[in-house]
Amino acid sequence: MTQSPSPRRPRLTRPLRQAWAQVVRTARRTTADGLVVGTSGNVSARVGDTVLVTPSGVPYDRLGPRDAVGVDLDGRQVLGTLAPTSELPMHLAVYRTTDAAAVVHTHAVHATAVSTLVDEVPAIHYMTGALGGPVRVAGYALYGTDELADAMLEALRDRSGCLLRNHGTVVHGATLDQAYDRTAQLEWMCRVWLTAAAVPGRAPALIPPDELARAAEKLHGYGQPR
């Protein structure tokens, strides 16, 4: 019996190679900066209809150019032989519902601690505006499930980042650099709030909504002109 031909897989083009290099570099940065431990957390980038994502259970310092893992928006693997991260449903949910080109998921210590205490990260700093407003906490669900992806999407509504209850953070952006910077800012804000809230007999002053809105508008023009 004649077998039908296998689906044609995209070649690792120069844009895909460059994007994979950025994915690996960003993943290694999450480890170096203490946002993940071991092989926890994951990173992805979208190039057209291909999503490049870190593989499951492989230390980031072992990944090289030939280890690229890619899936389409339906989750079918189109590049590589390593299995994609178990958190693939979260990454795909972001790309299907937003115009994001990059996603960073971490198990950052302070953000994870805050996820166990509140339903929304208190507005302790104006950088809250860079994430679209007060950061919500998605309800707990088992990792790697569609239930977790659905809870994450609800928490991400009109936001570029959220916390996952008893789990970590998910942040997206137009580039990996932007997604990573937002992730680092979120972890820093969680650390600031935890530090201030730990002072006996004192409650941290929070930024009112109208001031957050002003900060968010000003942050749109932050940085050098493009």
C-alpha cells in the first residue's frame, strides 16, 4: 500500500534561525537573572504562522541552532525533533488572541509569592501602566492544560502580563526584548510590594487609577524615537 506523503515542513530560513537564536538567548537570560530554576519556565516567538518555542525538559545552555522547535498555530510540530514545552497551550492561546510576537513565562520568586496572596497586584509603582493596568492573577489550574490557558486569557484581557496562581508569570510583547523587560519589571514590582507590605504597622501607599492612566499614556512615548 502506498503511503501518503508527509506534510511538507518549512525550512529553517534566516528569519527563523534569527528568531530561534533570540528565543535561546532570552531563555538563558531568565535563568541567569534568577527568574527560573533549572528547566522551568519557557519562551517563544512567532514568525509568520510558525511559533518557535523552547523544548520540554532541556537545559537552556544545551540548546543550539540545530535544536529549533517550531509548531503551527494549531500546535502541530513543523520544525525539529525535540518535544515542545508542556506549556504550549498558553503560548498558542496568546498568539491566537493577540498580535503578540513573543511570550515569556517564568516562575519568578516574588511574583509567584504575590500570586498566592492577592487577586490583583497592588499598584505600587507607575510601571504598572506599562502592562496595561493593575496585573490580575489567573485562577489556579494544572500546568500545561487548556484550563490554565483559558484562565490566563481572562487575566490578560486588556493587559500584556498576568500572574498565574501558585505558578508564575506570563508576559507578551511585540518583541522578545519587550516581553522580557516587562517580565523583569513585573517581578521587580512584586518584590517592592512584598518588601513594603512586610513593614509592621504600615500599609504601602498605592497609585490611584487616574495617575496610573496618566503614567500609561506617558510610557507609550518612552525611549528613543523609532
